[in-house]
Amino acid sequence: MSKRTLAILGGGPIGLEAAAAAAANGFEVRVFERGEVGASVSLWGHVRMFTPWKMNRSTLGARLAKEAGAFAPDPEVCPTGDELVAQYLLPLASHPLLRGRIETGSRVLAIAREGLLKGDFLGRPERRSRPFRLLVERDGNEKVFHADAVIDATGTYGTPRWLGTGGIAAVGERQAFITRHLPDVLGRDQVTYAGERVLVIGAGLSAATLLRDLAAVARTARETEIVWAVRGEARDGGPIPGVPDDPLPERVKLTREANALALGGSPNVKLRTGVTVQSIQRERDGERVGLRDASGNTSLEHFDRVVALVGYRPDRSLWEELQVHECYASGGPMKLSAALLGSGGGDCLAQTSHGPESLASPEPDFVVIGAKSYGRNPQFLLRLGHEQVRDALHLLTGGQSQLVLD
């Protein structure tokens, strides 16, 4: 394989895995990360993962991190986000294979083909004859970078979904002060939430984590009030459905604790089901939120803090000038979305790679991997991303080379 320039968007877990594997296989790699290495992971760094170390490192990545001086962790222990960054991502980024190839503080604004418009050479391999043109911003200055191939591993954590009915913004939501990532209420953010009236919106495990931690705060700051609003109807076992015979003990424990709190386990927690957010009005000391219940009754209530944990979506604006076939439901690339739908869904642990062709796009040599490839589907695991790295390299090399992956 001749040496080709590969631009990788995102310096998180999957972006770095892709960079390491591509560099080990002869690509001239450049990684663009808008923050610092592992910045999105650091936003939930205080949270312990459900999956153990052995599921969160690739064979190649583990070897390179060890060569860079990283301590080899117990493979059966579940790391926190901060531990994943400090003990794996940063050492991996410092390895000579990647040193000098990662541009932090660099945001890719758009991607195109040099000299071609989106509609030129529709679905034809001739588009490969023109390099990709990336518009990159750093420190307020813009530059252009050219590449033979592009991997988008920017994830979804930077683009939260809206709160309003139907998935669009509620009235006033754009101007409101809303926390959209999991705060560290047992640590650095405790003083912000202790003693406050907090609205938690969402029915996933992030909301369950926050509910559990806020309830712990309320045991000492007894005036703390937590209203947990979920869109779904009431369930006998609580708002978080468990996974039958779940092999992840941390997830089992969290699900049980959150459901117990929601069903009367704490006097400070009030569960409301069948709720939609109609409006949010910024006030001097908080937010006034318009809520509608399942019976159509509406109320306007004051909250000191509003935390929206309703999921994230892919930023598709990066590729809007490329020929990417998008799923009309998830917003992810169509082939993988169709494969996921065809597999019947199920728990994230049951997901597997669907092969290199599931990542193929009408745009030659452009591949989306990681959480962004799943669009709005929340079933992505880092283990799946490691498999996608292998599949992406098979695509970009035409399957002609024996890949180095360990």
C-alpha cells in the first residue's frame, strides 16, 4: 500500500484507536480534536463505566500505552472516565507513533472534495481523484488541510438533543440555562445543587446516575428537592427497564437503586411520568418550566436547576457537501443503520460489527465510526468501535493489505 494521508476527526477513544491503527499500517495520520485529548470523556470523568477495562482497550492500543509507560490495569475492573483518559488515552496519544500527529484545539468546520460540488460525479469512484478539503479553525484562525481519506470519529456528545415535544426546542429553550451533560454533584458541582430544586429530564442511565447522586446529596442537604420527569408512562418496576440476566453488575446496581428511589425510596425524589416540556423561561434565580402531563394538564413551575439528559445526536453539518447516504430515522450513515435495524436491536452487549461494507459510503474513502456512526441509536460500546477501526482500515486499503492490529 502506498502511503496515504488520513485525516481523523476526534481525539477521543475511537479517534485515537483509529489513529494508532492507521499509523501502524502506514498511513500519514493527522488527528483534529477541538478540545484536549479525551475532552468529551472528561465531561463525565467522575462516572464509573459499566464495562471493564478489557472491553475498553484494543490489543494494539494496550500495547502502545504500555510502551508509553502506562500502568497495566486489572482487566476486570470498571474504570471511571477520568481513569480512561489518564491511564489510557493520554499515554496512547504520547506514544511515538502518534506524537506530533494530534492537533488539539482544532475544530474541523466543514469537509468537501477539492474542486467538486456535492452533486458532481454522483456515486462514482471518480470523486476519489480529488483530495478532501478540510476547513480547520484554531485559535480564531482558519486553514485548509488536504487528505486522501477521512475518518469522522467526532461522536455525538457535543450535540445534545432538544427537550421540546417532538424533538425540537421547547419555547424559550434556546435562551434558557440548561445543563446537558452529567454534573459531578458529589464532587466539584455539589455546592451548585445542594439545597436546590432540581428538574432532571430523561429516562436513561445518565438520568438514573444523576438521580442516585442527588439523592445522596439530599441525605445531608435535606432541603434538596429532585423532580424526575420522564416521557414514558408509569411502570410497576420503575422508569428504568432492566436487562434480563444482565452480566454487568454496575448497571444492575444502578438500575435497582434508581428505580427504588423513584418509587418512594427517598422523600426528596418525586417521579413524574408521561411528561413533556412545553416551555422554559429564564428567570433571575432559575428557570420557569411549562410541563404537560399524560392527561393534558399543564403547569408552570420554578426550578433552581434544570438538567436535560435526553440523549445526543450526530452533527451532520460536517459532511453536508459530501455524498453521504443518511438514515432518515437515526441520522447515521444508511448502511450501518439498516444493518442495526435488521439485527433486531437488543442490548448493547449483543451488538457486533456488521463488517466493512456496513461502513461504506457513496463518498469514496470517507468513513464514519464510533458513536456518531450509530446516529441516535444509544447502543454503541467502545468494543464495537475497536471492531469498526479494523473494518474502516479494510475499506481504506481495499482489503489488499495484511493489517497490523495487535
